[in-house]
Amino acid sequence: MVSTREPGGAGSSVVDLFPTKHLAAPKLRDMPDAPANFRHVIGPGIVAAGVGMASGEFILYPYIASQVGLVFVWAAFVGLATQYFLNMEIERYTLATGETALTGFSRYWRHWGLVFAILAYFANIWPGWATSSATLITYLVGGSVAPIAIGILLLIGVILTMAPVVYQALEKIEMVKVAAVLLLIVVASVAAIGASTWADTPQIITNAGLPYQELGFALLMGALAFAGAGGGQNLCQSNWIRDKRFGMGAYVPRIVSPVTGHPEAAPSTGFVFAPTPENLGRWRRWWKLANYEQLSTFVAISFLTILFTSLLAYATVFGQEGLASDISFLKAEGDALNATVGGWFGTFFWIIGAFSLFAAALGIVDYTSRLGADVLKTAYVKDANESKIYFGLVWGLVVIGVVVILSGLSQPLVLLVISAVTGGLMMFIYSALLLLVNRRTLPKEIRPGAGRVAALVWAFLLFGFLSVLTFNQQLQNLFGG
């Protein structure tokens, strides 16, 4: 049985590491035992892969493959490797404290969490994944995109409201999505990807390149950086592993439905363990499991998906003139699959795509609302119920999305700019903040080593460069070059 202790004695110096100007000090407790079986920790990485498996995997990388072949698939691995190290530093803080990374940032400046929550919320007020899923549904059954997209948004609101424990429902849906996409990959490997395409696969390494003259530097660098996830989604790894009961997150209540759940009294701040041999042994077990879970799910699934959707596009529409780099690309690809494989496969492709984009939309609404609810509860309205804040933010996104769709607007240019710039800007800033928080706040025994520090510095430089590049390009688009 894991004991709990109040600050004092050997653990008091650990508690003292945490800045307390804006937030209360964490309480001292022992690190919970890690599960003996790896399968008990599987989930957060699959959720991350499922939520992030959207435009990059289904549109951007396949579009690049259709235009220039397989020469840029290598970038997906670089992008995913960078995000792996970012995600693990986000997880490190939550494993050790039960607090989210945003709470850790807010210890140094009260409003850091609010800044990131606002950026994430406004980056996602355009319901792009819901309209994309609705568009694919029209390829299957006809109809109008707007009412279908509104129905999708309302369904998302209901699912997130009625689930007794929201994370558990999200995990199940994203697992089904990942299984469906893996099924698509298996079927495509046999039915649609021919011998000539398999023979060309080594080009991923032998002909690796940066085809910026054909496609533009910003497009390629954006694909590299945001393969798998990006922006605020990475920050939500804190919330997802906490609701999965990783490490010290076991002491923090989960978000539950105001209708079907059973709310608990939630603390505003977290917990920390004294670096005793017993606690450090448990920590090492948790850290090992968390790393394996992230590598074997988020990184592996995301890379396999990008690889095979790129191969599928290369096998069917490589060199085809006039392909759009937006959702209509999937119409052309599905039509080509119908022509080369048979009508059943194009239909199957659109069904998987529609469900995949729906699940991405569900996850985006969830993580955006989680970030906001966590920040508001922790730093501003400490006596409020976090679950109720969360559901208010969920339905706020749903209502805004419905209003945007009913207005008849295509995606407004200003929202395009926000979405394009925000993700890179967030990652640029929180790469540096993670380095600060994990190196200065956590006990020295569990701080990131030289290799992990180098990875954070790389992420900081990469996303800083991409933010400047994307911002400059959007300014040129706004003001006509």
C-alpha cells in the first residue's frame, strides 16, 4: 500500500523546488506502483495518434507523394521523433507531479496556461475536421456538407457530455479509429499497392530530398513539423496520461460527465514524491513504460499511417494533373481507387476517411476544452468544478462551429492564419518552457539528461524557424506578396 505524507523531513526540499508565488505548493506523497503488465498503460499514445491522424496523414503527405513521389516521407520520421521527445518531457512533469505541463508553466508566470489555452481554442474554432468528415460522407451518400457537419458537431457534444468518464470514451473511439485505419493499410497493401510501388519504396531513403521548388518550402516544413500531432494537442498528453492514472496522476480525479458521472473534489495543484530508493524505483518503472507506450503507439502508428497512405497515393494518382491539396484530394484518390481496384475499395477508403476525420474532430474538441478547463480551474476559479468548465467549453466550440457553418462562410482567411501560425508558435514557446520547468522544478534525480535536453533545444530551434517561415508566408498571402 502506497503511503501519503505531508511536507516535512527528507521531502521538504523537494516541495521547496516548486515556485509558489502563483500556485500552492504540491503535497508530498509516494509514487504509486506501476502496473506489472504493459497492456495496462496502453492508451494515451493511441489517443494521440488517433486525434492527430487527420490532414497530414490523409491529405498532406499523400498529396506530396502524388506530386513528387516518395522522396519526402523521411520527414515524417523526423517530425514524429521530435514530437516523441516533446511528448515525453510533457509526460515527465505529469508523471512526477500529477499536474499538467500548463500548471507547471503557470508556476513561473500565472498566465502562461491561459495563453496556451486561448491559442488552442482560437486555432480550433473553425470546425475543419467536422466539415471534412461531412464532405467525405457526401462522396458516399450525397447530400449537403453543412447540415451533415452540424449533425457531426452536435453528436460530438453529446458523446463528450454523456460519457461517464470522458477519457475512457475517447480512448475507445480512437482505438476503433486506429484499428480501422490499420485495416485499411492491410487491405491496401494487398489490393491497391502493386509490385511496382513496392519496388519503388527504397526511394524513401535512396532518393530522399527536399522538393521545395515544386511544392514550396513552408508546405514541406509544415509537414515535417506537424506529422502526427502538433500545437496544443501535444500539451494534452498531460491530461490524457493523468486520466489514465499514470504515476502521480493517480491522485488526481478525472473529468466525468455532469449527467452520468460521479464528480469528486479535485485539488488545484498536484503532488510530488521524495526521491527515496523505493520511490525512484517506481519512477523508473513508470518512465520506462511511458516511453515504450509512446514509441509503440503514437510514433509507430503515425509513421505507418503516413507511409502507407503515401504509398497508396503514389500507386494511384502520382503525376495526375490538377490535384488539390485540400479535402477534395480524397475525392480524386477515391475515384482512382474505384477505377484501378474496384468500386468497393474507393467506397471503403471514403468510409474509413470519414470516420477517421470524425474521430479527429472529437479529439480536437476534447483536448481544446481540457486545456482550457485545467487552466481555469487551477489558476483562476479554484472553487469551480473542472468537469462543468470542460463541458461549457465543449459546447462553446460546438455552438461556434455551428454558427460558422450556418453563416455560409468558407474558411475565413484570418482563421487560416491563426491555425497556421498558432501551432508552430505554441510548440516554439513550450519547448523552452519544458526545458525550464523540468530542469528547475523537478528533483535532480528525475530531470532530463543531456540527450533529452538536446532534443528540446532542437525542437525549440525547429519550431522557431517554422513559425517565422509560416508567419512570413501568411503575411505575403494577406497583403499580396
